[in-house]
Amino acid sequence: MGRLPWVLIAPIRSLAKGIIRPRQQFEPHLNKFGLQAQKIGFPDSYDGPRLAVAPHDACTEEHPAEQAITDGLTGLKTRCFFTEALDEEWRRSIRTGRRFSLVMVDLDRFEQVNERMGHLEGDKALTAVAALLDAGTKHANVVARYGAHEFAILMPETDAWQAETLAERLRAAVEADDFLCAHGVTASFGIATFPDGGKTQEEILRAAASGMDLAKQCNGNCVKVASPSARRGNTEREKRLLEECLEAAAKGMSSCASGASSHGQHKFDQMRPLLDTIRALAFAVEAKDPYRQGHSQAVSGLAAQIAIQLGLPQEEIEEARLAGLVHDIGKIHVPESVYNKPDLLTGAEFETIRTHAACGAKILEHLNVKGIERIVRHHHERYDGKGYPDGLAGDEIPMGARIVAVAECFHNMISELPYKSACTFEDALDELRLCSGTQFDPEVVAAFLSWLKVCGDSRKQK
């Protein structure tokens, strides 16, 4: 028996808990789900999924399978259908070595339409955008409603340049639409391409969502690529992207601060634009290296737990947590040939890597968050004064930097990297004890070990 076409998988899974009553008779030109398979606009070399569409004279009510894979408002595919399509395309690309791209779209200022005009008008805006996205893409692409006001487009056999070209064309179409323009609605686009943007479906989705977040932080109505492309000049492009997003976040923070109450509102309550930007930038930096997926979040979580164990004030705990997210942001300046080199680095290459701490602090100057900036600059200082970039020692090193240093080193030791295998949990702890008082602050190491005695090895628990 042949393999079940992937277009049927989503409705089968969606309706698995119920009973589909088979139709008594099927028209000769319809398959068993009442869908007519059509091969439209596919290149001869394309051996991937073939979309099935309902015939014009078929009534939606007669076909529950079609309802399961089609969004009732916009007529686009559902998120469930899109997820299945992405999984199938990823498997095909793994098998054939071909690329595919993913575009995530979020509407700008859509909530204001609902608030001012009501949900009916908001639904009209969603429908208008859906029609533009559907009309502007090839039949081989899968266009879906992914969230309340988010859309996703899966593009088989499409590289980053082609995806960005299409996304820019769609962005311009949304901007030029009279109805959407009257309501002030535009769209933010994020792009990711397999395998550059990630090795798994989840990584590709996260990279595309990061690009979308970056676009929104740049005031929306633009296209951003969070993951590195293979095109020349990419490093400069990423630098400009960072500057744009940080500038937008700084403006947002200034606006929040001006509207804050005078009753001692905690300063981190005013930093929502910064938080969103920091998360997106952390993903963007990690996209340079598939081995580092989740590293920033892990360091951030460990740093916060150490700070809590030390009994630090809430503000310093938050600084350590946020600094953990962006401690490696300066690596956006490091060439990928150096950043991902599997062999030992040369002296010159090592010096290039060492610049990332100072570069990261320089990038964060835009945001006027001095505590986080200092932690990022000094997280590679050593307790004995033999670190970089400034050779600080002991209490000269900010406490947050001493905390991040332990958190990062521990996570590096237990992680698989291009140039080394992962250490065991026990070996990593032994190394921390050995380096306590020389590379690391003994107080910070002791706090980390005390916390671990309480929580245990989280990897073993999983």
C-alpha cells in the first residue's frame, strides 16, 4: 500500500476522537474526503506534498475534513494543518538536502482596530490580510492562520533570498491596501530558512518568530531575518539590525518611563520593550550556531537561581537574569568561520573571540541599562585578575558578572560543542570546585552548589 498523502494526515488526526460518517456516494472526480487533488504550479523536480483543494461546486458543510484543515474566518489552512505540512516538508528536506523557508507574519496595531471599531471590523482586517497573503504566494506554498492575528507561510524549495523577496512584496501589498491603510494596519514579517535557521522544525519556527519580533521592535511594517543567511555582507547586515532594534527598544523604554507613576514603580516594570528585544536578540545570536540553541536561556535561569541563593535584592536578581540572556550578544560581531570552528583557535582567532564581551557592552549602551551592561562586559573576568577585558579581580568584578561567569561555564561544560564533548554532571561540579578561588568567586560557587543540592540535576529529572 502506498504512503498516505500528507494532506490527509491533519484532518484524520483532528477528527480521530470523533466518527466521520462516510458519504454514500462519491463523485468520480473526488477523493474519499471529498477533495479534488490538483497539481498546479509545481516544478517538474518537485516531489513533495501536493495540495488538495475543494472543487468550486463542493459545499463546505458536506466535507467535515475540509473544515478541520481550513480556518473558518479567513479560508486559510489551520495551524494544525500547517504543523503537519511543516513536519512533512522538514522530513523531505532532510532526505533530499533541499532548502525550504518559513515566514511568520504578525499584524501591527491590530488590537487597536478591535478596541476602536469592534471585533467585526477586526475580522474584516484579518480576512483582507489573509486574501492578500494567499493571492501573493504560489500554489506550492502553504498559507495558514497561525494565531489570533498571526499568519505563517511555508515555502518549499525556497532559499532565504527568495523568501525575503516574497515577504517584502507581501508587506508592500498589505501597506498599500486601502481598507487596511484606513485602519492603520501593517504587518511585521520574520523569515527563517532550513538548514541555516535551525536543524529542526522547532528551531526554524523559533528563528522565524524571532525575526518577526525584531520587525515589530523596529516599529513594524518591515521584514527581518533573525537567522544568518549565506549571502555576502551578512555580518554588517546583522549589525545594522541590532542597532535598529535597540534604538526602537530604547524609544519604547523612554515612552514607558515618561508615563510611569511617581510611586516608586520598579524600574523593570518600565522595560517591557527591552525584555522583548533581549529575547529576540538572544535567539538571533544563537542562530549563528546550532550547538548553542537554548544556551542564553539556560545561563539566564542559572544566574537568577544563584542570585536568589545569595539573597541579592530583586533588582540585582533581575539584572543577573537579563544579563544572562544577552551575555554573548557581542558574538554577533564574530565571523562564523571563527565562531563555529571545530578545531583549536589560532592566537588571532582567540583574540577575536575575546572582543565579544566589550562589544556586547557597547551594543547595550543604546539602552542605558548600566548594571546589565557592566555584567556583560565583565563576565569573562577571573577572580584572580587574569581574565578579560579589563583584568579586574575579586570584588572589583560586579557580582552579577561573577554569577554569570559560573552559570555560563557550567552550562558550557555539560553541553556538546563543536570542539569538545559534553562533561558529565559530576565532572562539571568537580571543575567548579577546583577553580573556586582562582577563576571563580568562592561565594558564588558555594551558592550554586547549595542550590544544586536542593534541586538536583535537572537533566536527570527530565
